[in-house]
Amino acid sequence: MIMDKFVVKTPSASSKAKTRLHLAVNITANDRTRKYPPGTFHVEDGMLFCSSYNMVIDHVQKCVVDKHLEALKTVLNRKTVS
């Protein structure tokens, strides 16, 4: 089964441009993938994809990845309760 890829560009939370001081500029999508259990994320064309939903996740900020996983857990818990 082939899944579509979802590349979503969301506006930033603040109108200020992100500065290099707040970003982990030396971490790659491959580096971020290694910090999570196998099968959670995969990398294509230098972009970090959630393996469950095949959608791009911003790999530069760890909090974005962690928030995505929390949301994913919530969705999976709702499905098992129903």
C-alpha cells in the first residue's frame, strides 16, 4: 500500500523570525531519527517523516517532534478506548 506524503507548511507561532540562537542548526533529520525508537520516523530527501502518518515533522526543534509524538499517543489512545 502506497501512502501519500503530507508536507504541511504552517505559519510560525510568533511573527518574529526565528534566530539561529534558538535552533539546533547542527542536527540533521538522520540524527533526530536515531534518538527515537526504530520505526517511529524515517528520512526522505533530508526531511523527517512520521512513519505512522507519513507527514513531515520539523526536525530542527526537538520540542516539535516531542509534541507530535504526544499528539500521536493521544490519537492512538482514543482509538483503543472507542
